Amino acid sequence: MPSYLPIVILGAIALGFGVVVLALSYAIGRPRPDAGKLSTYECGMPPVGTARERFPIKFYLVCMLFILFDVETAFFYPWALVLDKLGVYGLTAMGAFFLVLTVGFIYEWKVGAMDW
């Protein structure tokens, strides 16, 4: 138990800090609603239409592709840092990874997922 004492103390301090900040926020920052605060705000423009408007599926598809290729670059950076230690095995493994992603990118391009 003595080895866990610093962790318990840190947890107690973090919990205490959270409780104190929430209590001060509640005590000092009383809500004062008015028409300006309760109105819908979006990019400085008055809202047009309903908030329940449907987005085209292309929007979600482009988002998913961005996340996919963003994660790809997240794998390339640490690989590039340790490439000299990995040798030929690391190069071939990342080459296979890159090949799979390139084939997926070409497929997405051919089916028109990137057409705006």
C-alpha cells in the first residue's frame, strides 16, 4: 500500500480541485439568461431552416476517408523515426501496409468517392 500512496494523494488532489472549481463556478457564475444568450448562433449568421436538415452521404464519406488517411500518416511518422533499426523487415512491412492503403485509395477514387 505505501507504493500506491502518491497515486492516492494525486487522485484526492485532482478530485478536490474539480469539486472546488465546480463549486466556485456555481457560486460566482450565476446564469443570467436573456434573449441574446438563448438565441441560436452559428458562425455569426442567423440560422436558416431547421436544425434537423439531412447531410448528403458524401459528407460522411469524405470525413471517413480523411480519418483513414490521417491515421495512415500517424503510422508513418514513428516508422520513419526507427527505420534504421528495423532494417529490411521494417521496410517490407511498411511497404505492404502502404500497398494496401494505396489500393484502397485507388478503389475509392475509381468509384467516385472523391468527386465533389
